[in-house]
Amino acid sequence: MMPLTLSNIGETAAIKKVGGKEDIRQFLATLGFVPGSHVTVITQNGGNVIVQVKESRVAISREMAAKIMV
């Protein structure tokens, strides 16, 4: 298990766990970041990570991406 920030660009991985405070976990869950779903890192630029999750592309901060374990 590793944080999403360590995934390679273009790599698809299954989400194992979402950490952080309850409000952050709830926010990420509304975006589709739930254990068992698959996520693909599209690109990382500056402090943001752009990922594809459940047919949508989403930009999240590196801090939030570090809370998503794949």
C-alpha cells in the first residue's frame, strides 16, 4: 500500500483506504474516492494531481492525494 502521490502517470490502481479527518474523507467520497474503486493518475503539475476516477477527471491537491492509499 502506498499513497496516490507515488503512483506513476498513466498507472491505474485500486483504492485501498482513504485517510484524514472525517470531513476530508466525506469530501473525497463524494468525488468517487472510495475503497475498491479504480483511479488513474493523468498528470502531476505543481501542487496538484489530476486523476481519473469513475469516468471523471478531478484535480486534487498533493496533500489530499497523499491521504488516498492505493
